[in-house]
Amino acid sequence: MKYQVIMLSLVFCILLGVSRSVDAGWLDDLKESVEEATTGLEKSIDGLQNESPQEQDSDGGLGKLLGVDTDDATSDNSSSPEKSGKDIATSNAAINFFCPPKKAPKKLPTDMSGLERDFGKSSDELAAMFREDNQTRLPFILGLEQYADAFDGPEIKEAYNHFLNGYDLGYLALIREYSLKKDHRLTWVRKADALFAYGLVHVYYQNVGGNAAKGYKLIRRAADPKFDHTQYGATYIEGTRRYNGYDMEVNLGTASRYMGDAYKRASNRSDNLALIIQAEFLRMVKEPDFPYKKLYADLLEASDSMRQTLEQQYSASARSANPVILEKSRKLAVMRNDLLLEIGTIAGMGKDLEEFKVRAKQLKAESKSSNSIVEETIILGDGFSEKLKTRLGTLEKMDEQGLAKLETVHQGNEKLLYTTAKLAVGWFSYQGFQVASGISGGLNMFETVEILRNLDGMTNRMCEVRDAIIGFAKRTEVAIDSAKTDEFQDDI
């Protein structure tokens, strides 16, 4: 049976190759298709013969892509306490959404030379560039997080989101590798996702090393209608650029073809990007020169009420003004610094703690909030977080009183992390929705977005501190409970 299935797959691949337009590379594509299909089927069939039914669906997504062993049933935890570091890392789904548990991927690329050539920077310079988060101001890419749901398959989506969480160059190198693979149909969904993700990073960072021309070329290829499948996020970007004239001539005919494709899929999704795409397409069909009014007559008639419904879905975000976001951001940053002071005291940070305490107190005493005050408060905490992470990584023991305090601040960090991340994600989406709806971005959209970017970076540092505490608990085999989900707040 096994070999019959393999032979059928070979016949399928041959027919597939013949059916394609004949070009110089189709034999290479066919060869790769045959090799991948044969190898994949052999492994799948062998695995199905050896696995129990319960095991067959236990792994997927990035685990498969990277070859990660996610089955921990055979690991020896007999010497660990009831609540070990490993337990903490997997005990809280709400926090794990914003701080994905660290895995040990076996197949992340180690060769960064391709990335270095593409960006014209060394690995160290690239790591610093991504952490500085100094990008261009583009109305259709307010933040890379805006496109976290813009993928059609799980593998590149997970790699992209892991990259955003910690800017690990290995994940970006992995995405780049898949963007370079032969684009035969068996892997086109993953290939298109990779083209889009890698192109997006280049465009977003074009002012500090990204290659915008290369990025747009990759995105355009991922959205190319000549393929049976066009990438969801790429079709939106290609459409909105032509509709709004972002770095190119306005062309409603071409824009509507791209945006119509994106809208069809967005109508069946409920994520934030889907709402943004729907809002912009509904605005487009009302344009006087829109070329397909007959085709979208029903949609045109209902567009006003549909847009009102979409706007109501953002009513919770819309009721706050930008100055309120500034105050909330500052409050969160001050609360984070207060927590860091407590953790630093428990960890015995000495001189670094005293220096941090003086400046944190000065910023906290400022009478008026401003972008610069909020940004400095966040940056100060980020710098101390790095030192604290190093200290926790070398700490070997702590007395019972210290452990009790550490558990309390660990839970406080998780609660604050959740609130901060929810605020940043919600407002990134709201600003994007305003742009797509043709609404002014408030007092200053880009200033607000800069604060949100800093908040997003702050959550990454809070995740790192959380990981360092988890690592300490695991290394020293002590019990530290995670925060309870029902104690989290969506707002402050």
C-alpha cells in the first residue's frame, strides 16, 4: 500500500509538471516536487504505522516546519517539584499568547550570510536595528504586529510571530529560505506567505537597512493573480497602495482587483486585519470612479450600514482620545519600573539598582505627560531589564522570604504584561482601522503609533524578565506560581 501511494504521487507530480507552462525551470520544479512528495509520504506513512491515533495529531505548525519534538511524555521530571519552571511556562494560555513559550528548534538556520547580504549589515547590526525599532512611517504598515494574522498557512505565521516576539534572526533566516524555494504548486501557500513576510520586513525597515524595492517586489509576487493562490496580506497591500497612491499612481481598476480578492477572504475572518480590509474596500466601492459598480451593486447599497457596524466593533477603543493613551502608557511604564525595582532588590542588583532608582523616581515625579517623557520612561526600564535578565540568569539560590516576594512580583509582571499588550494591540488595530476608513488619525496618528511601538517593545522586555524568572525556577527546582487568568484586566 505504501509504495502504491508513492507511485500515485509520482504520476501526479509528472502530470502537474506537464500541465504547467513550459519554462526553463519546470524540470527543476518537477524534480523537487517528486522528491518532496516521495520523502513526505514515506515519513507520513511510516509515522502513521508507528503512532497511536492519539499521537497522530499531536504536532503541527512551526513544530513540523522546524522538526521540533513537542512530545515531552518521556522526559524525566521525577526530581522536579509539583510546580516547576516548565509548568509555569505552559500554565497560562493568556500570557503565552503574548509570550510564546520558548521551544528548542532543531532546524533554525545558523548561516546568517544571506540576511547580511540582503540588508547590507552584520548579524550584530541587524539585531540592534530590529531592537531599536526605527522604521519608516507608512500609513498601511503602522507596525509589523498589524499583519500577525495576514497568513494563509500556520508555518510562516508562527515563524513570523516568533521573530516579532524576540527578533531572533534565525526565524527571519528561515522565512528567507522558504521565500527562495522553487515555487511549484505543492508548496506555493507556504512560499507565498514567506515572500510576503520577508518583503514586509524589508519595506518596514527601509530607512535603516531594509531594501524597499526588493520588499515590494516580493510582496507583489506573493499577490500575483497568475497563481492559483494569492497571499491574503499581500493582496491587501498591493490594493491599498494603488487605491491611495502610496508610492505609486492611483489605479482604481487594478486596486479593486487586488482589494476584491482580499475582501472576499476578510469577510470570512474576524481578526483585526480583516476589519481593516473590509472598511477600506467598503470605502473604495463608494468612489465615483470605481469601475465595478454593477458587480458590487448590492454591496454598494449596504456599504454605509456595514461600515457603521464595523465602526461599532471598535467603539471601546474609539471612546478614548490620544492624550488618554499617552497617560495610560505613562502609567503602565511607571508601574513596570516600580516592579523592576522590586525584582532588582530581591535579586541584589546593587549599584545598577541605585542608579535606576534615581532616574525612575525623577521621571515618575514629572508633572506633565509627553511623548518624550513616556518614551524615556520605557527606554530606562528596558535597559534595566537587560541587566536584570543577566543577573537572574546567574542567580543560583534565594531564601524562602525572597522566593515568596519573587512569586508576588512575577505575578504582578504577568498581570501588567497582559494589560500592556492588550492596550498596544487594540490601539494599533484602531489606528489602522481609522486609516482604512479614511478618518483622521486623531491629534497626531504617528506620534500615537510611536508610543504604541514603545509599549510593544516594553512587553517584549517584560516577556524576557518573565522567562528569566521561569529559568531561575527551573534551574533551582523551586515552585513559583503563575498569575491567575481571572485576575487579568483588559484596561487600566
